[in-house]
Amino acid sequence: MVAAVLALVVGGLHVWRNTDVLTEDRLCGGLVSAARADAVLPGSGRLDADGDGLDEDLTDMVCRVGKSSVVLGSGKGELTVRVWAEQGDELLGTDRSPELSKTWFFAGEVTGGVDAYAGWVLLPEKCWTTQPVIARVSSSEPVSDRGAFAALATDTARAVAARAKCGDLPEKPGTLSPPRSDTARPVSEGQVCGLDGLSVRGRVPAGVKVLEAGQKAPAGLWSCRLFLDDDSSGIVRTDGFMAYTATRDPSLVAAVRKAPGTRNGKAPGGREADVVNSRTMMLRCARGGPLYLAMDPSLQYLKAREPSGLPVPDAYFKSFVKAAAKTFGCAAPAG
């Protein structure tokens, strides 16, 4: 009898400590799906949450979900879930995706992206105040299943919007746009980053091979980074030569329009645009919505510019605007 009771207790402890059988369906005040979190965190074990749900200030929400087990060889990991306001033109900055060219983006009914360590989703515009608001999920361990990660981030954002009564989002993201390859690949002259007419001739140090990494263009949300295959090392090589971003996603365009200082202005070539700064703007297109374009000169460019006599950044942006407008269906300006 004693042995049977002991076995029952031990079995119960095992179920409680090493499995999710007794875990609630949703964690963090109902905002995070336990099943989706379990699918993202590696190995087996019990899920525990540290943090509450939403309060009066939507952007104060922080919750951590961990997986642990006493079973030898089981995985461990932690997710950090945050809701915060972000400046519109910084949504695709390094805090969102450490490497945009390795990000799997999705756009349409829900807008966001995931890489190996972070996933984010833009909340509906009714949830915003002075700045756009995102739900962000970061992982302490690399996530191999990007689809599961995107589903977790989307479901969390949907729950946040529903709880705050500020809009609706689908349960799952739409089609994900992955990078064209896992590693950088040689550029095609005249179609750099898949943009018709974009060239690197005369715009990189002589004799240096140029590589590109990013999604296939056009896409709902797209980025590409150029790298010089030279002797630069460390953070300089990792940062690359030049980074480009483009989208016609209405939610993201609306978010960028909220960036401080956004004004009516002119794009290179003289066409009308909503200008955030000299290398971040939205072209007004004859058909469909505006086209958001941004370019960021990176460390390899800054290091090579003077010794190699490279053009100023505005020259690169001008050629990018022309090529991107053609590729993304915005070659004809609004009347």
C-alpha cells in the first residue's frame, strides 16, 4: 500500500515537473498560448510564467515563459513577451530583427517578422497612441521552426488586441517570405538584390566581390543587405556594405507616417513623397498604396568610402529608388 502511494506521488511529481499536462492553456494573463510556446521552446518540460497580463498602460506588459525539467537531457529555454510602443521608422531596426536579411517576413492581414531569436507583430492602428505598438517575443535559444515562431507572435498580438479591445487580428500569419538562401550569394550585375536596373558598377571598391542576402523581390515586406567579400572582419564584415528595405504594406506605411518629422517632400528624381529623412521615405504611386523605401549605409561602406573614392550615400539611394519603384510596381507616380 505504501509503495503504491509512493509510486502515485512520484508519478504525480513527474507529471507536474516534467510535462505540461497540468499547465493552463494560456499564460501571462491569457495572452500567450501554452501550446504555441511549447512548440517554440526546445526539448520537453514544464512551462512556467513570470508576469501578469495587460494593465491600463498597454505598453507596460512584460512576461517571461520558461521551460524546465529535471529529466536529464531535456531542453531548457525562456521566452520574453513584451508589448511596447515604437517609432514608426524604427520598426525594421536592429532591435526588431538583428539581421533583416535573415528574417522571415509576413504582411497583409497581419504584419511582422521572425528570425532565430525574435518575432514581432504590429498591432492594429486602433491600439496605437502617439506611436505604433508591437507585440514582441524573444527567445533565449535559437528557434528552428519559423512558422511556429510566427504563429506564436501572431496569436499573442491577437490576444493583446482582443484584451485591449482595439482591433482584430487573425490567429495565424499569412505566407512567410523567407530569405532566398541561408548564406550571402554573389550579386547579379544590373539586378542587384533582385531589383531591375540596380548596379554596383563603380559603386564598390575595384576588384572586390559583392554578395547579397535577403528575400526575393518583390514581396509584401522585403529587405536586402550587400556585403563586400574583402579582408574586413568582426563587426565591420557582419554589418555589411549597404542595407535596403521596401514594402507597400498599408499597416507598416501607416506606422512610418507617425514618425516624428515626417513631411511632404520630394524623392530623388523629383517625385512627390512623404519624407522621414533623406534616405527613408514613401513614394506616392499611381496604383495601389504608397511604397516605403529605406536605405542604411553600413560599416563596410563607411570604412571604404574615402580610400576608394566611393559616391556619397545619396547617389546610392537615388539608384535604389528608381530600381525599387520599377520592381515594386510604383514606377508611375501619383497624378
